[in-house]
Amino acid sequence: MRTDIDRLREEALAAVACAGDIEALDQFQVLYLGRKGRVTTILRGLAGVPAAERPALGAIANQARAEIEAALARRRQELAAEVERRRQAAEAIDVTLPGVPWRVGRRHVLNVVRKEIEEFFLHLGFSIAEGPEVELDHYNFELLNIPRGHPARESQDTFYLTDELLLRTHTSPTQVRVMQAMAPKLPVRVISPGRVYRRDSVDASHLPFFHQVEVLAVDRGVTFADLKGTLEHFARSFFGQGTRVRLRPSYFPFTEPSGEVDVSCMCEGRGCSACGGKGWIELLGAGMVHPRVLEAGGYDPEEVAGYALGLGVERAAMLVHGIDDIRLFGQNDIRFLEQLGEEGC
Ligand code: PHE
């Protein structure tokens, strides 16, 4: 019996020493010292031992129980301390570590330029209206006097979602949308910035998507002189006081007459790569709103007139910053973005 007790004690002490958590300890407590535990059972069994051996065996058994109890208590403390230590380690903040610097982003140069254009026209009393990028053929072409089969559609091929639904090729459809929303109120003075799409092969001056700002002014008595004055004022404030503006006759189905607008190059015609030595740089398309477009917008062309222009944001940004490759705008090259972007969001 003595060896039984010794073996049990060794086994129990070893088990307790290896217990990995409090739950395991609780189980061992029940297993050895519980009411039906193995040590308890031995102590009870002492009743059947001859009286002469009982005191000695009793002492050994009690001793074993005390040792197991002590070991349990000790291991319990160790485990509790370990849990606490882990908790503290997990919560610890090393205030001496260097902080993680925020990488602050910048406004994209296209947004900066777009905003400058917007601000110029806001100062002139225009307001901003946005149109959908996924547009109906009806607004993108039909109501702008470009029926199906019209050759002007060729230079503005685009991505069609259905026969009727396409990615808009210019911001001009917002002309009609804005007029329809405002008619018969006057004056209409609205600009509409946004992204446009065309089926173009990518090269240094073409991307299949780019940005425009549409400008529309409709009122009684608006003339070509208003358009010209606005263009000159814009060109000077945007590209510098000395900038000159040149209007070349052109054709857009939704303006009549139409013109293409060039601004004088910084080289003054001495020849540089920006203007190819011509001294002029093409900036935008413009004209007097076509009577059919005014009608589509809900205005009487006998009563009111308007001018419209469509400005390429990439082109303006390239001119202002001397950028020679339009692809740079979309490449996410951090060196380019940091050079030309503006702080803030
Ligand atoms: N929508 C034309 C284009 O994208 C530009 C334009 C706008 C021309 C307004 C005249 C008037 O080419």
C-alpha cells in the first residue's frame, strides 16, 4: 500500500507540474482530491488496514495529500501569473518606438486644374452641373444634331453598353440636360466638368478616357462677341496676361458657327516642341449653340441665343505644366503625382 501511495503521489505531482492551464488543474484536483478522487479513496481504505499499520500509512497518505494540495496551489499561482504577464505584454505600448508616419496623399494634378477652371467660371457667375458618364445615345448624339449615320459620329466612336446606352464621348450632352432642367428660366450659365470616353488607341496624346469641362451660356442677346470675350479672359487668366487667342473656323453639328480655339505658345512662334514650331496651341472647341439644340433644351431659338465650349482638362494641364505625354496622368507614378499634385484633399 505504501508503494501505491508513493506512486500515486509521484504521478499526481508530475501531472500537476505539467498542467498547461487552470482548467487542467481543476480536473486534476477532482481526479486526485475530489470526493471520489484517488487519494481520498486511499484514505478511506485505511479503515480496512490492520490497526498496527494504520497510523504510519495514514501519516504517509496525509503527507501525500498535503503535497499534492500544495503543488496544485503553487501551479495555480504560476499559471495565473503567466496569464497576467501575457495580458500585460499584449497591452504594453512602447512609447519610445518611432511613430508610423502617415503618407499624406495629394490632389491629382487633373483635379487641381479642373478646380482652377471651375473657379474661373464660378467667378463669372456660372454654376456647376454634372451629367452621367453612362449616357443615352439620344443625349450624346441625337439631341446634339448628330443623327445615326452622321459622319461626325465616326471621330467619336465609343464603348456601347447597349444600342442605346454608351459611355459619353463628350460633356456636351449636359448642355441639353441642363437646359431641359432649367427651361424657360434665363439666363443659363452652367459649366459641367467630367470624364468622357472614346475608342482611341493609346499614345502620347490619346487616351480612351479623358476629362472635359463644358461651358454653356444661354440668354437673350448672347452673341459671338460674348464667346470671344470669355475665351480671351479665360486664356489670359489661365495662361498669362500676354496670351493671345485665335479662332479658326471649324465644324460641330451642335454649334453654328463653330470654331476651334488656339492660344499663343510661349515660344511666340520661334518654334518649340509644344506647338511644333507653329506658335499656336489648339485648346478647345466652341461655337454658338445650334438652334436645334436650343429647341431640344426647351428654348425658342428666335428668342434666345447661346454659346458653348468644351475644354480638355488634360490638354490644359499639359500646357500649363509643360507635360508632353498624356499617359502620365493615369500611370500612378508617385514621382509625377508628387511633383504636380497639390497638398490637401
Ligand atoms: N464636344 C466637343 C468635343 O468634344 C467640343 C465642343 C463643345 C465644341 C461645345 C463646341 C461646343 O469635341
